[in-house]
Amino acid sequence: MTTRRLGATDLLVSPLGLGLAALGRPGYINLGHAADLNHNYDIEMMEQHTHQLLDAAWAQGVRYFDVARSYGRAEPFLGSWLKSRRISPNTVTIGSKWGYTYTANWQVEADKHEIKDHSLPVLQRQWQESQANLNSFLNIYQIHSATLDSGVLENEPVLLALARLKQFGIAIGLSLSGPQQGEVLKRAMDIEIDGQRLFDTVQATWNVLEPSAGSTLQLAADQGLGVIVKEALANGRLTSRNDNPAFAAKRAVLETQARRLETTIDALALAAVLAQPWVGVVLSGAATIDQLTANLKALHVAWDDQAAAALAALVEPPEVYWQTRSALDWN
């Protein structure tokens, strides 16, 4: 893969990146997550598994990696790989996120897997933690799942603290979730500190089931924000693992187009995202080397208007999509 600049920043990213949400903790909501980890939650084994996947991604040209403070041990797993492989900081771009604290205590099932808190003390604490784990490799620091009701975009002490990090060369971003992604992003794009726009990047959910933020993401890209897309496979719903009878008709559409273009369902769904003109980098959430290899085939899919028209029929109302996502089981 060739690299390209992320928005108006000087950061270089590969078109396909790797997110470690499913690799840094025993429990996650991706379909089949437990099987991906072979039900083996020993920390050393999970770190070794993560390193093997990172090795495979690096060998295939992946140069953007995404973690968060709430992804269990994703940050230290990534940090130990970067150090052990002697990766040069100027050859890779790393993004992390603050605002959620991991609380599952290394358990698959927990009353709460993470707690959201966008306060200044949490930013200050988690910034120090991220620095300890990633040091000079950390390029982008994002508010994790900024929403209108959290108040973080009106929290002046937090915004000023982020602006200070920006002065030290850290790109400032926000990730989005929920049916109001577009509204939150519009609010974020209006924020300026001392006459300078605060946010350099945005990480949003966009896939063929939930494309509602697309027009606002185009606007963000036009204004120079780097756009990172997460959940392109809808936590496994857009893969062959989704055998829910209620999804059968939509799966048939995916399979028809995948056969026509001589690819797989997951590669087709990722290709749909890569085809958007405003995309900077699309995250693979692969938890195995086989999944990563399959995802990378998206780069070679001959996406066309026929596929775009067919998959447009899969769109769900945003409220339905996010309600379905919230009902996915941690496993």
C-alpha cells in the first residue's frame, strides 16, 4: 500500500489501518470474538497473538494503528510491539483515544466494560497513561465517542488542555458514535481556540448499513480534517458470520455483488467505504491473520456503480442501526 496525508496534517497513513479494539481485551461485541481469541485470555498469549497480527499487517503495508485507553491492554500491546520490532516513529502513525476507562477487570462478562467520563482530570490522567504506553509514537489523541449530551464540546478547560497538546505537535481528534454523528461533527468543526480550529481529525462510523454521516464527513474533509472510518463491517454484521435470519435478504444482496466482483462479503463492504472520496483511512477490526488477509482484498475490488446501487438498498434508519449495535453480545 502507498501512504497518503491524513487531511491537512503532515501525518502519513495507509488507506487501510488496523484497529485494536478486539485485540486488547477478552470481551468485545464483534460477532465470533471469543473464537477469534480461541477462548484463551492469558495476557501473555493475547499479547503474542496481537504481535503476530501486527507483524502481518506491517508486512502488508499497514501504517496506521488505532487504540484507546478503554481497549484493555491495547496500548501497551501496541507499544511493546513497536519497541520490540524497532519501528521508527517516522514510519508509522498511531492514534489513541481518551474519555472511557476500562472496568471489566479482564473478564468477558462484566456489569460495565467501560465508564465514560470526559472531564479534565480524566484527560490529564489518561494522557499520562497513553504517553507511558506509546511515548513518541503517539500522533493523534481523540475524544472517545464525543456526543452532544456529554458536554465535552462545551467544556472549556478540556478544550484548552487539548489545544495545549496541539501546540506540542499532537493532532487533536474526536471519535463519534450514535445517530447524531453528523450534528456532533458540525459542532466540533466550529470550535476554535485562539483563532485556530481545534480538531484535525474525526473518526466516525460509516458503512453500507449506516451511511448517515457521509455528507458531513465530506464537509469535514473539504475543510481539511482527516477522516478515519471505524466499524466498516458493522462489528461483523457485514461478514459471513452474520447468519441471523432477519439479515438473510440483505446478506443475499451482499453475496450477489461479491460473486459478481469475485470477492468476499467483507472485502466488498470495505471497498464500499474505500470508494468514498472523503475517506483518509479505513480501519480493519481484524482479530486474526485470516481476517486481515481477507480485509486487505478490499483494496483490489473493482467497485462500480452497480455495486453502489445494489448496496444502497441495505441502508437502515440510524436509530435502528444503533439500537441493533447496542444489543450485540459481549463475547
